[in-house]
Amino acid sequence: MFKEKIATIPELPGSYQFKNKDGVIIYVGKAKNLKKRVASYFTGSHNAKTSRLVMNINDIEYIITHSELDALLLELNLIKKFNPRYNIMLTDDKTYPYIEVTTEKHPKLIVTRNITKKSRVLFGPYPNVRAARETVKLLNNIYPLRKCIRLPKEACLYYHMGQCLAPCIKQVTIDDYEQIIKSIKKFLKGDTKDVIKSIEEKMHIASDLMEYEKASEYKKVIDSIKTTTNKQKINLSDLKDRDIIGYYYNEYLLSMEIFFIRNGKISARHQELFEYYSEPLKSVEDFIAQFYEKNIVPKEIFVPFELDSETLSKYLNTKIVKPQKGDKEKLLKLAIINAKESLIQKTEIVKRELDRTINSIDKLGNLLDLPTPYVIEAFDNSNLFGTDAVSSMVVFINGKPSKKDYRKFRIKSLDNKASDYHTMKEVIYRRYYKVLMENLRKPDLLLVDGGIQQINAAKEILDSLDLNIPIAGIVKDNNHSTNHILNGNLDKIEIDKKSDVFHLITRIQDEAHRFAINYHRQIRGKGIFNSILDEIEGIGPKTKEKLLKKYKSVNLIKFASIKELTSLGINEKIALNLIEKLKEN
């Protein structure tokens, strides 16, 4: 199919993009030799994941670059811009906390995840934010750096406790901080002997003075320091900051293990397990490049010998080493062993997650006779006893909720009356007119909460906009639980209620309903909805709610008797006035 196109691709470095039948970029790669790399996808045998990618390729584009490094930079930028389906599992938003000694005139210790700015004094990463905060708390008790965000006009409690130099009322110079900062840096680099010795002396003095409570506090501080700076069996004597990267893979999954070595010891670790669709070694290289966009690049990175480290080294601007012997090789093997163990332990968990997500949308597509709906937009309407309509849209990408894409709608055109049919028409029009005008991503499947009426409303609007988006409706039973689905032709499709597909559909429906209800409560709480009842003297919010609960709509209240209204606790005079006002309107 692509033989002629591949024949015209040059044997030069660059980035290639695979597109599906809708022209959507589904995979971005880079290559030293574009022709050979692209051709490799269409020759020989591949695992099931790569085969799935190839089956969805409908077009190929490429951009030539000056070098493989430029190709890598371009690839990463395109992945960030288009978030392709088959690259999406290669990134992780997780960032680690660091301890920063600020470079202000009067420095302080803070915990930060923001590592993008240069010229900063950072220590870490720490395994979790709690460990970092505990360390900062410990150091703030020992060293008198400022604790406040802005300098107050008078000395605070920390000064009187001996934990601050009080630059707010005293002249404190850089020289005054120099030794303190030096001691803190020494401590954070793992040299805690002087600090422990100093606290032990204070503990013994407190004990001699029979201040046993204070002595006990000092003992707790010492124990905390020893726990924070625990010893490792394998230490590197050169005390360099470096990361050690091991990996292990099977036919479907790639397991990554990163040891963060700080001052010769493992200070933290990062584990990740994900699907891969390209060659495993290329997936490892892509992961490493993307990982260090959000994490500090150390002075040195250890990797297994089979990885192509030249381009990565240039991109990260750091030294990449392939250790072959000694303690460095032992640490690298340890990272690989941990990656393998993680793959063995988590494979079943990941498979279950895949069954709930990717595999479920594959099966849903088969049931509806559609291509796999990687992007699903689902709508749900909510109202209060027939009035005050709102709607919600939730988005599931690859079978998982994408909350940043959720949208809320206040229905504008119903004159404060709620009709599911007209609500659906309005919200579908507003959503997809915007998609059309702003050339936004179209979903692979549109799900509506309801049956024939809601599907017809959605189809009517999409037809008027000349948009071809597959539709299905989720039909509930008498207990308001998912019962079956209707396809765009209004054919009933039964789903096994024990299946992963049924659980996915139910999850989408519940999420859309939850989001709509929460929005309705939110704007009701803000008093955004109004009605004629709000203008009638003596009718407060509680009475309004009672009336709507009993009569469902304002129109029906005007036919109520005075006796019925007074039975709700409404004063007879107010009830008469209410009926008169409603009949006037």
C-alpha cells in the first residue's frame, strides 16, 4: 500500500508521522535514516501492539532535519502538540519534590517541584513530598533561617525560640548566613556527623538538668536524622549525582526503573510500566528523553550498553555512561533486576487495567461496528423538577477519563423549562458548532444518556452541521441503571452485564451524571437560577423548593387549591397572592 511512497522517502535524519483515515496523527517517531525506519514497519513480523499501529496507518508524512538530535527535538515537540494515540503511554506527569535553599537576600528552605528555572540550589529528589517536608521541618528547627514568606514589621515566635535571625528587625548580612548555608548543604549531601554530635551534646545537657522531656525531643530528632539518611549496601565513593536506568520488556509491556543516586547513595527511585508500539529500545530512548523534560538532569546517567546513547547525551547535555564492571555495574544490574521484578509483579494488574480501558473500547467498537473509539464524548442532562436545565460533557480517552476536557453547559433557550429533547439539541449544537468553527478534535464516538429521542436530537444537529460522528445512546432500566445501548440506527445492543465493556459504559454514564448533578448543585447554591416564584412576596428558597417538589413545574402550581398550599405550611394570605400572581403571568 505504501510501497511507492516509501520509495520516495530519503535516507536522511528526520521525524515521521503516521496518520489514520481521518488525517489524525496517531504516531510520531524519529530516525537517523527515515527511509529504513519507516520501511521497517511494513516488512517482517511484529508483535500484536505494533501490528495494531500499522493496521491504523492510512498516510505517512515526514520532516527532514539536519541531524538525529534535531529529529529528536522535533519528535518531542510534535508529541507534546498532537498527543498521538500510540505515543501517549510513553510519558508520565509525575514530578518529584526537591528541597531548595533560596538565593534571596534572606534565604529560606522550601519544598518545590518546579525545577525549570536555572541557577537554583536544589537537593533531591525525595521519594515523596512528606519526606521532603519532614527534612525541611527538621532543618528549620536546627538552623535559624527565615520561615516567613514576607518579612514582618516585628520579630515573631521563631526568633524568640532561636530558630530565626530576625532580619525583620536586625541587620543580617550575607556573611551571617554563609556558615548556616554551608552546614545545611553539608547535611543535605549526607554528612550529618556534626549535626548529630551537636544535638547529642544538647540532649546530654538537658538530661543532666533533669529536663527529660526536652532530652526526649532531642533523641527523636537524632532518630529522625538517622532514618532520613539511612545507609546503603552499595555506595559510590566519588559522591557524584547520577541516575541509573534499567529496563526490561516482554512482547507487550516495557518496565523502567530509575535509581536517583545522590552523594553516592540511592535517595529515591522511579518505576513505570507501559505498553510500547515501536521497537523496545527506541521506546526506552523516547521515554528517557521525555522523562528529563520534567526532572533534573544529573551530571551522569548510567544505561545498559545496547542503548544508543550518543543522541541522548547531546540532547540532555550530560554524560551517559555504560558501566562494565565494579560497583557501578552492580548498581546498573540492580536497576535491571528491579525493572524485571516490577514487570513480573505488575503484568497482571496492567492487563486488568487494559481490559478495563483499551481492550474494552476495542470491543465496544466491534459491538457498534465502528473503528476503536479512542475518544468518547458523553453527555448527560440535569434539571430540577422540570426546570433549570444544565448539561455536562465528559471525555474518555483510551478508556480513561480526561478531566481537563470536561465541559459544562447552562441551557439558555428553554425559557426555564426542561425538555430532554431540546436540551440535547442545544448542547450538541453548541459543542459541535464550536468544534467545527475552531477545527477542534472530533470524537470517535458520541454517547448520549437516553434512548431514541436523545439520539434523534443529536443526529438532527450533527446532520445540520454536516458532521459525521458516530452516535450511541445509553438506555437505563426502571432502577436508573445501565440496561443496554442503542446504535445510530436505533438497533438495540445487549451487553453482558459482567463484561468489561458493560463496566466501561456504566462508568462513563455514572461520571457524566455525577458531573451534571454537581454542576447543577453548584449553580443552584450560587442562586443563578431564577423563576417567577423569586418575585413573589413571602416565597423564600425553602418554600420554592417545597412547591417545585410537589407540583414539578410553576405552571401546575397555579391550579393548586388554597387548602393544598396551606398544607405545605404557606400562610393563607401568601397562598392567595401566589395564585393571583401566577395567573397574571
